[in-house]
Amino acid sequence: MTWLQQSTARNLKMGPFVDNSDGYTTLTGLNITQSDIRISKNGGDFAQSNNAAGGTHNENGWYNILLDSTDTNTLGDLKISINMSSALPVWEDITIVTSNVYNSMISGTDNLEVDMVLINNSGVSSTISSKEEISDQVWDEVLSSHVGPGTSSEILKDTLNDTAEINAEWNIGGTSYDTLGNIDTLVNTNNSKLVSLENFNSTGIGPAVWSDTTGGFASGTYGDSVLLAGVGYIWETINGTITGTINNP
């Protein structure tokens, strides 16, 4: 099936037109007028083509049939039928597609538009166009939007709000704090391999996530809650070993 671009004029080759008495002899002198070219747009009733040129013979019973931009203005199926009294019927089935689809799939001059427009059947904001805006949508979102039952954000929030759990995991103040294999010892041993933690707020991913350069996280947002709940507390606690802290709240 032929694809045509919506609302675009196109010259088609239709045929071969052959004698209806033997079904073989090509007819090269037919007078195909505008009223002979019948078109149906996307299942609608047949009507004559809008273009008044009719058809002109090309060769061997094939005729040039010109459609104008009105003939191709409706997306979907386009059926063209030509019935001449001395010839067998000739028809063509065409699909009218958008410019983006045609230029991507046929002309090769465009790319299919596959932008995300829905997440879980909800519309995606058309204003998100940069990493900073994505960061704002996630980390500066109100806390209630991130702590639905069963979400990873709920688990993170609950964990960071539990000081006792933080102490247990990081062994803060414990007698085995520097025991080989615990987190503190690993941090001490690999301190030289860490990427400039004291500059975390001014370079790399810090400004985009943990320290919003436009003024910090608004009070009550998810990012604000995570920082105040414990992330800054964890890194400040091991500050005795590592110079500087990460986003000390």
C-alpha cells in the first residue's frame, strides 16, 4: 500500500487500463476527466477529485493521475477508483499519514516523534527540557508526592528519619568503629580515591541534585526532607576523617 503525506499534492501512476472485452489490450487514448476520478477519504462516500486536471496517458495503458492537497487532506485510508466504459475498472488504495511519519519512514528527512507524553496514564509536563528542570521535578517536589506506600522514597525517608538505624549501620561512636571491614575503615583507607568531597557542592552532580544552585530545596520538598533527615548527618559524622562535608544541612 502506498503512503502519501497529508495535504500534499502528488502525481500517481494508475493502470494498466485494458479493454474490457478481452482483458488484455491496453488502452492508450482514454479521456479521463475530473468526474471520472472518484475518491473516498477514510471510509467516506465517493466524490470526484478536487483536482480538475483529469488523467493523461503515460505509456502502455498507465495514466498520470494528479491529486492536489485537498484530495489528500484527511488522515487514514484513501481509495481512488476510475471506471471507464471501455476499460476494466482500475483502483488504488493509499494511506495518508502525517508529515512527521512520511518524512521519517519514506523521505528519510526526519525522525519519528516518540516523546514521552504519559507516565501511568498521566500527562508529562511539556516544560521539562533540561537536567536542571528534571532535578526540580524530582528533588524539589513536595514531600507528599514521593512517599506513597511501598515506594523506594518512602523506605528512604523512613530509614533516614531513624537515627538509631543510622547509628547501627554506620557504627557511629561504637567501639568497633575502625574495625577492619566496616564503612569507616573503608572510607579512611580509600580517602585518596574519593573525588574531592569537599567540593561536592560546587562541581559534578552536586549542584543538579544535592545542592540546587537556584537557592536550595524549598521547605517541605522531598530533597529538603532527605537532606535534613540524615544524609548530611551521616557525612558530617565522618568529617573527622574526610576534609569537608557533603551538603552539611
